[in-house]
Amino acid sequence: MKKKSVRLLSLNKGIFALTCILLLLSPASGSASMPESWLKYSFYGTSQSPTGIFLTEAQAFPLLITQDLMLSLTTGSREGKSKHIERISPFLLLTAGVMAGFNPCLLAVMAFLASVTLAQHGRRREMLEITLGFSIGIFTMYMLAGLGILSVVNFLPEIQESFIDASILLIALLGFWHIFDAYWLKKHAKTTFRTPEPLKRFMAKMDKNNLLLLSFLSGSMFSLVKAPCVGAIFLSLLSILATKTDIVRGTLYMGIYNLGLLLPVIALGLLLASGLSPNKVTEFRERWRVEIRLTTGFILISVALLMQFGII
């Protein structure tokens, strides 16, 4: 009698274990790649799978709930926190742009353009044309680059997380680079964000007849070659906009930020055209560029940390 009970118990355990294994291997066991038709047929008992008979409505419902819960957990807390935050203060964007505009790289290029223009032409009108063309070039290039990035991220949402992770890493690296540049400036009086000589030669040969066009091209090329120096904060903004806005609102926010970025450039151009000496600009830049580098570096690292922890 005892032997029969033992055998019957062993047989029952074996059937139970086999049933559990088949349920776990079944396509309806909570796999994220399960087609909807499998669940539909399993609910109504029409599935042709040999394991479908083990799946009842009472079993499928908890599996669906578990699947939804796991999906919400695997999408990451950063996405969940950012979905309801869609509005960003225009004043805050404009202020951030103005602060980014007080950049040693921008000040150096404007002083260089002013000295070249006044030496070659001797009139203030040319300085106004250069300021206008240079500003439009920077604005256009940043808007095109930002619109391209936002479009790709919005149309391919599966790369959003990868884009954010890569942006966080790049922003942190640029932050450390700014801090290192401050140290290098303090010790060697030289910056690691040097303007390429071909760009300097191009800006030095501006023809009076095509001054507006050439200054526009100079601003466009400056935006590209000096992106690590000037565009780090803009990259931070793009990373935030990629998760919090759509393309239309993101484009508007970028425009406000870029307008703020250009306000110091335009103001400086007006002062230079009104008689401000380029040497004064150079003196101001050399006096404060270490502090500006350090401040920018710490801001970038802070932004990277806040993005990593999902706070912004």
C-alpha cells in the first residue's frame, strides 16, 4: 500500500513538473514578443498549440498584468518622469542662452573679426554687416542641427534611450574638458579649444563686396568646428527636449535658446561698431576665461548627473 502511494505521489509530481515546464515554455507565458493572436486564441480555447490547453482565462490574466508591470519597469524611470513635463519656461531658456553666449570662444572670434574689419575697411558699417551675418550663420546651423537630431529621435523612439545615454556621457566628458581647459589656461596661458588656422585665414580674407555672405559662412563653420566649446550646453538642451517635447515645440524652444545665445554677440558687435576697442574685448576675455571655463564645466557635469538620475 505504501509503495502504491509513493508511486502515485511520484507520478503526480512528475505530471505537475511537466505541466509547469510546458507552461513556462508556452508563448503565452509572459514573453514580450508574443503575438496578440496567441492571447486571443488562448482566451477562447482555439489555439492549436499542444500547451494551449493548460492556459485558462484565470491563468492568462495575471500573466498579462505581470507583463505590463515588467514592461513599465524596463522602459526606465527617466521616460516615466518626463512624459508629464512638456512645458519649459521661455525666460529660463532665454537666460540659459544668454549665459552660454558669454563664451571665451565667441568673444575671441568677435574680437578677431572686429580687429580685421577695422584694419581692412576702417568703417563701422562693415562691423555691423559682419555681426549680422555671423549671428545668422550660427543661428541657422544650430537650428538645422537641432531639428535634425530631434526629428530622428522622435521618428525612431527606440533609439531615444541610447541617445540620452550617449548625450549624458558626452556632456560629462565636455564638462571635464572645460575644467581641464581652465587648469591649462591657468598654468600655460593657452587654451585647448583652439580655433583652426584655416578658419582664421578664411575670416581674415573677407571681401568687402561679399561681406555678409562670407560672415554668414564664417558663423556656420564656427558653429561646427567650435561645437565642443560653444555647443555643449545646447547639447544638454537637446537631450532634455528629446524626451519632453515634440518636434514643433522643441523647435520653438531651440529658437528661444539660440536667440539668447546670440544676444551677447549682437550686443558686442554693436559696441564694437560704436567704437569699443577689440583690445578691450580681448582683455576682458583673458581676465575671466578661467572662471567662465570652470563655471561651464561644473554646470555641464551637474546637468549630466541630473539627467542620469532622471531629475531633469
